[in-house]
Amino acid sequence: MANGTIEVRPARAADAAAVAALLSGLGYPQDAAAAAARIGAWAADPLSEAFAAVADGEVAGVIAVHAAPYFERAGSWGRIVALVVADSARGRGVGGALVAAAEAFAVERGCVRMEVTSADRREDAHAFYASRGYTVQTGVSSRFLRDLTAAAAAPP
């Protein structure tokens, strides 16, 4: 990021190798073909988008966002599904630019709230989200997960 400019745009199939490397570095091993398929699927869904941040001609970060309509009330909520910034680009505004793009996408789709999940061990990520106005909602709800792949083999 020699000149400091960051371009945020929808991710493209040509970004697949860089996106795969970023996601792999975050702990989600990918190959370029899988990343390209996901980029294509997200681009085809009007309620989802993957954005790439490009700095000095290189993909420096990626964010995936999804808008979901509430069922129980009016409006929708946005969810940051994935966010990763290259180690070499951290602290330079790449993450902030990506989150701003995701939030703008969500607002355009009627979202009134954003949500993100971050592993407990990612303290730097927690500080980043807090600096952008995100708060931890304790005592409001609990998150329950069930692996459907394993569930198919062994129903409860």
C-alpha cells in the first residue's frame, strides 16, 4: 500500500487465488477453484455479496456479507459472514473500508442491524469491531450450532 489508496469492489473470479490464500490464512483451507465457485455463487445472490479490497494492485482483504429479512418484524439484518485482511495490510484501513462497504450493501437492502461472529481467541478482531461501534450482546440470546453433516449420520 505504497500510495495508501484502497479500492473496494465486488470480488471477481480472477481474485480466487488471493481469496483462497486469505481464507486459508484465517484457518479455512481453500483452493482457488473452491473460492471461485463461492465468489460466483455470492455474486448471483441479490442478498449476498463478497467484496475485495485492492491495494497496490493486490487483493489485500475480503469480506462476505448477507442480508436476511426478519420474519417476526419489519426490516432485515445484515451478517458479516467472513472478513480477512492480509497481515501486511493490517492497520492501514483495509478492514474498515471493507466493513463500510458491507454496511452500505446491507443498508441498501433494508437492513437495520449488522451482526458478526468472531472466535473468542481473536481478541484483535474484537477490538476492531468494538472500534467500529459493534457491541457484544450478552444476556440477549445464545448461539446454538449443529453440524448437519454429522447429524445426517447420527440423528439426535
